[in-house]
Amino acid sequence: MLLISVAIAIAYDSFFREKSQLINTNQVIQTDLSKYAEFSVKLSNEMPFLYGAFAIITAISLGILAAYLRKILSDLRKKKPKEEVKFPVK
């Protein structure tokens, strides 16, 4: 339900809402962004499909990397020798 409501809100904002009041006519001439930030802003404005594809691929790659690191840590934890608890025999 939450996903559907967010999708509807984004669709309304993207396609139906009047945007004439939201546009800022002043342009920034000098930016103090890094080269990577300037590249990503330029890519998102000029090629939004490619930017979206890179964003999805990056998110999936980071998820795979996190799962792989979790697996390595889990395996290391299992290999650690455990101390045996010896109970007195009656």
C-alpha cells in the first residue's frame, strides 16, 4: 500500500502538477562541486535513462557486495574454535 501511494504521489508530481511556480530562473554559473558530482548532475540532466540504469546497477552491486561481506564474516565466526564447557561428573 505504501509503495502504491508513493508511486501515485511521484506520478502526480511529475506529470500533473503545475510547475511554472517551481522553476527557478536564476542559474548558477560557478559551482563548487567535485568532478564526480558535476558528472552525475550532467548525466542526470542529459541522459536520464542511462543515469537511472547506472543508479539501479550501483544499488544492486552494493547489495551483492554487502551480502558477500556478511557471508565472509559469518564464515569467519563459524571457524573460531569454541571452548567446551565441561560439567562435573557425579
